[in-house]
Amino acid sequence: MLPAAYRPIPRVESRQAPFVVLEGVSGIGKSTLTALLARRMNATSLHTLADPHTGWSLEANEQLRSLPQFAFYLSGLLHASDRVRQAATLGPVVADRYASSVTACHAAVHGLDPAEVAVLIDPFRPYLIVPDATFYLTCSEATLRSRMAGKLDIKQDDTDLFDVAGRYKQLLENFEQVAASDSTAVVLPTDDQSPDQLADRIAAHLEEARA
């Protein structure tokens, strides 16, 4: 058990509102769907990394070696969990990325097996609030490239996806591997689906889970 000073506060033992996570490669539509779900569910939305980590990520990626860089993203994940715990006392929470992205993306960048990254996270899992459902968004490469072409807020992760040799393929494999070991995983194909249609499917899944 973690020492008292390291235990998460506030503790959410039996929340009534769901905590939902959206996962998948950059540009697949997580941010758009997160915002839509937050409006529909009257939920708090957040991104992992949340502030203040967001403002430090570029320097962390450029200046830190692989293990310190992992520690930075782990810190962001633990902080995001704190943010979720606080928000979950008020109502639903929707997160754009969570633990699965830390595992899949760090492994892809540094040529690691996702299982090796998961082992580093394991000692801290008691601190992490567990999602009610983690939706792994998938689509064809053609669809992804089309969505990426229309994206306005292009970041380094977006450009690296196709500019770095093998990155796209490796990320797909990593997310597939992570989802296979995730008890909260729901794989959600998004080809030919509008954000509203995807939100309907997520809402239906959550309703069935509560029934």
C-alpha cells in the first residue's frame, strides 16, 4: 500500500457517473469526439497530458533521454488521474488519452515492447482511477490521412505519424496489443462514421453497461 502522503485525494470509491477514455493514434478524431461527448453528457473533459504538463512536453521530448522522458509522462498520467478523481465527484468525465497512450506512444518512440513500458507503470496503478470504458478508435490509413489533412492544430505527434519511418504501423500494433490486455477496452471502428454516430454508439454501450 502507498504511504498516506502518496495516496490519491479525494478517493472516489463508488462513483455514480462514468469515466470514459478515448484512445488511438493522432488525428483519428479523439479531440472532436471528446468535446462532443462532454457536451452531450454534461461532463468534464481533459487531455492527458493536462496542464501544467502540456506546456513542458516539447522540451521533455527534445531534451530528456528515454527513462526521464517516461518519468515525465508518468507524472502527467498521475496528475491526470488526480484531475479525474476531483471531477468525478461532480459528474461524468471524458479523457482524450490516458494510460494506454503513455504505454503505446512511449514504446513506439523508443523502440520498446509495450509490455516493457507497462511494467514500469504497474507499481503506480493503485494510484490511477480506472475508466469505466476505454474506447480504442480505429480507421483505415486512407481515412486517417483525410482527417489529418483537415486538422487545424497540427502538432509534432501528428507530423511524426507518417514522417517517421514505421511510426504509424508500430503505433497501430502497440495500441492493438495494449487493448488486448485492457479489461475496459472497447474497439470502435470509425470509418464512415460521423462524430454524432460514434457518440451514439458510445452512449449505447455505457447505457448497456449500467443496465
